[in-house]
Amino acid sequence: MRAFCLAFLLLGGVSVAHADESSGTWTGTLELRGNYYWEQSTRVVAPEGGVRLVAPNGIRLGADYLVDSITSASQAAGVLEDVRFTEIRHQISLSGGYEFDLGDAQLDLGLAYRISREPDYLSNSFGLTGALSLNDRSTVIRAALFYVHDEIRQRFVVGAGMRPSTGGGTSADAFREDFDALALNVSWEQILSPVVFFQVAYQYGWMDGFLANAYRRVAVQDVLRPENHPETRHRHSLTGRLVTHVRATRSSVHLGYQAYMDSWDVAAVSPEIRVYQELAQSAYLRLRYRYYKQRRSFFYQDAYTQTLPDEAYVTADPKMSAFRVHTFGFQLLLETSFLADTVFDVFRAASIDLSFEYRWNTNRFGDGVISSIGLRVPF
């Protein structure tokens, strides 16, 4: 049962802390993490840190800071020539929550705020979350509502940001666009037996505003013109997950499936399997495979060879094409309980994790690598 519980912690990134109201004790968790992503034209290095606090009265508080360095060799990075360019993004996230005891049920409510800023982009998001636990917490119904407002600008290596013109140059008008989005998530979680868990979730997303890339150009009959996407997009996603624990081998198996479709005719399916294995008393291994297959948007073409009006929807975004991705990866987690009663006793409840994934991608982004290392210290 220990590996089964740990699998849930790994999957959700949950840190458990128990404050003590009688003694006025605060508890919490400190987490430090380094993330790395690489593909043919882009490299991202993203260190982050976060803290979770639980007050004696049960109020939860959280704060996270992330900075990523994005190095790209494409025009999408904000340059007029295809040269290497690096941008820095800063992100701060704040959260809070409290669980109300309703007798036979528990209602958990939460608030979240995030701000993300880079030289040509400002994003603000606000969220409300709720979870109703029933039947001695064997049934959980969750809902979340998020609102996002983004401000998009342009920044070139030399000079001020300018609005791109149809011929591929720039006009004298500064580029200023906005983007708004709403996302609604609902899910049902059910413990079916001591070793079987099931979850189903639905997400609806609405986006409105500038949904293209401010820098990307599209070749239409060998003439470069700005990318142009529809200004509204509706997204639907349905996800299912089945988890079982095998006591004999101290293993947990997670089977997942996601179906996606939107108003741009993009549709995708994504089955996934994860296996969590207890290697020793304080060491665990997670193996993961995910397959993703997508249908192209209605306005994507490999090459625009016909004359199109200026207002026609055109894109050079590989994510709008039809493609497939195979993802293989692993995660190792080590609990540091062996440090108890040593000079490093303060870290006796800490954990260290290391993950690595390789993506075989058939679109123009090409293959990629995702890796992460993290340290979690409860206090």
C-alpha cells in the first residue's frame, strides 16, 4: 500500500503537511527544482522554487517563483533573421485554500494567482478551485475556473517592436495585441477498492483575441506575410485514468487516455501508461510511455501555393499540423530517511527526484528532451 500512496504523490506533486492547532505549530514544505528542455531549435533552462505553509487553523498558503531562459534559433524568438536569441521569463504564483468540515462531507476551496512576464509578453491569471469529498473521502468531485489575460508586444534585437506588414517588412505602428481565456475543469474521483482508483475529467476552454505568433511569417506563393489565426477558439478535452496496485510486486500501474477537439478542427488522442515500482524501502522508480496523435487545423497547409486574400487564415505553426509524438521516460525518487539521527537529521523527511524523457516528434519541431531534478524538504 505504501507504493500505491506514493504513486499518487508523484503524479500530483502533492506534499503532505499537518499543522497542529493546539500548539500553534505551522508546517510546510520547501521545494527546489531545475528543469531542462531541448529540441532542434529551442533550449529552455528553468530553475524554480516554491514553499507551502499550513497554518495552525488549517489555512494553506503557497508561493512559487520560476525563471526560464529560452534560447531559440528561429524568428519566433523575436528576431528578423534566423539567428540564436535568448529571452528571460519570470513567473510568480500565489495560492491559498481552506477545507471546511461539513460533517459527513468536506468542502475544500482555493484561490490562485499567477503573473508571468518576459520582454514582449505579460500574462495574468486568476483561479478558483473547489473539491467536495464524500463517503469518507472515497469520492471526490472537483471543479476549477480560471481566467487569463495576456498582453502581447513585439521586440526585435535592434530597434523598437513594429507591426509586421504583408510584404514581410514592418510598419511604423507598434505591435500591441491582447488575449483572454476562460477554462472550466470538472472531475470525479472514485476509490473502487483498496487497490483500485478511477478518475474522469472534462475541460472546456474559450480563448479570444490575438492567437497567432507575433513574429512568425508564412510563405504564401513565396511571399512572406504575418501569421493569421482565427480570433476565437473553443476547446474540449475528456480525460480518464485508472490506477491499480499490485501488492505482490509492490507496483502501481496507471492507465490514462485523453481525447481532444476544438473549433479549429484540431483533434487528438493520447493514451498513456505509467508504472511505479518500489525498488527499496526509500527508493522508487516510475516508467512512462505516452502516445499522441493529432489532426491538422482546417487552415494549415504544408505549402500555400495559391493566391489568398490578405484576411485569409494562414499559419506556419508546426502545432497546427498533423503529427505524432512518442514519449518515453523515467523518474527516480529517493527518500532521505537514512539521514535520521545524523548531523543531517533536519533532512530525514526530505526527498530527491530525477526525471528524464525523450520525445520522438514527427512535426518540424523534431525530437526533444525533457529533464528535471528536484529537492523537497518538509518542515
